Amino acid sequence: MEPQAIPVITAAIAANVQIATAESLTAGLIAATLAEVSGASAVLRGGVISYSSEVKASLLGVDQSLLAQAGSVDGEVARQMAVGAQSACGAQLTVSATGVAGPQPHDGKAVGTVFIGWADKEESGFVAHHFVGDRAKIRERSTIAAINQLAAILGKASSQ
């Protein structure tokens, strides 16, 4: 279990914030890691595994013209995935992951290129990463980055 998952769930429970995920390259690992924490059911609403661009568009509302132009591995796609997960899952705080785990590049993006998107009640954004390693390591590091992003947002909210 990712060490940050425990404080994420604890902080979400304390703040009464519902969490959801929208996952492409991680294919559910982020939600599964959060669900390993006892009490996660109080705040983890669910997630959408959107491996294909069609699912990103139809279930998460990602702009089809953006997908056609930029491809699925893009920061704005990650941001829109996170925003879409809010309405799809009824959550206030969401995180998304899209990227290239390998072994080949995808949509002109190098292996290890990952975008973590996020959305809360007031704003949304994304963070770009480049991870080194094999497919499993890139997916693991993407999951850790997404959970760390949730921790940062929850930490920011609790300090305000």
C-alpha cells in the first residue's frame, strides 16, 4: 500500500470530501490503492477506467476534438478526465492519470510521459511527469504521483 493513501483517506474523512478517480494507464490502481485503507468506503465514490479515447469522451466528457488533435496523452486531457470524474462519480475531489507505460511510445509521446489531472470544488489542473522504468514501475510511480496529488490538495484545503 502506498504510504500516502492512509493520510489521504484520513484527511478526506475528516473533511467529509468524496473522492473519485479517472484512470487510463493505471487501469484502476489508484482507486485500488486507496481502497486498501480501512475506512475508505466512507469517502471513495468510485472510478472510471478509460483506457480508450472513446470512453474518455463518452463517460468523462473529454473534448473529442482535443483527443483527435493532441491524442490521449496530454495534460488538458488529464484535467478534463478529472473534471468528468466529478460528475460521473458524484465526488468533490478527483484525480486522473493518462500516459505511456510502454513498451512503445504512444500518440508521439515517449514512454514514461504521464499527466496527473485533478479537480476539486473550485479549480482543476494537471501536473506533467516523466518516469523511468519498465511498464510496471511507470504504472506504480503514476499511482504514487496521483495519491501524492490528492494529499497535496487535501493538505492545502485543511490549512485554509
